[in-house]
Amino acid sequence: QLQASGGGLVQPGGSLRLSCAASGFSLDYYAIGWFRQAPGKEREGVSCISGSEGTTYYANSVKGRFTISRDSAKNTVYLQMNSLRPEDTAVYYCATAPDTIATISLLFPNHQFDAFGSWGQGTQVTVSS
């Protein structure tokens, strides 16, 4: 089971760090994706990190502002979000997927999220003045 945390209310231009923690299994063997969904909008893949090599992918909408990383000792994957904008407002989720080259180079960039599972409860991020 995954648990996303760290959301909150922040002003435009501010920062938040989201955490995705796992219980009962090691995240090291999985690719981890961060997703978000705003009311009335489709789920969007924000960022993904592979398990074995730490290869990362970012959606164009967050590239240069968000950074994904993992801490194996804490069995946690982070999403550092800087320069936040009102359009970043959404519920953010994390999920696991098989740690394959296809996951991060093909499936995630092309919005093919069927391979992702172990969805945890999301965390609300609200960017507003």
C-alpha cells in the first residue's frame, strides 16, 4: 500500500515536497509515478522514476519546476515542487509499475497508465493567493 502525503495550501511561486511511502514492500524494485487529477479533468502523469537506474521523466507542464527522487533507506519517493502555479492545484497520487525500460520511456510519456497499481490515497495540493 502506498501513502502520499505532504500536500497543502501554498501561494503561487511557493514550494511543497510530496512523499510517497510504502509499507510491506520495497519501492526499489518498482518504477514510481506521480499523478494528479483536478476536478473535471483527466488524470495526468506528472513524473516517473525508474527503480534500478533512477531514470526520470517529467511532463512538459512541470519540467524545470518539479524534481522526483527516491530515498531507499526510507522506502520513500519524493516530488519536490517549486514555482507552483494555480494550475498545479489537484489531488496528487503515487503508484507503482514494473521497473522496465518501456514503463518510463514509452508507457508513462504516452499516458498509458494501466500498468500502474497499488494506488494510495492522494494528497491535496492547492495553489492560491
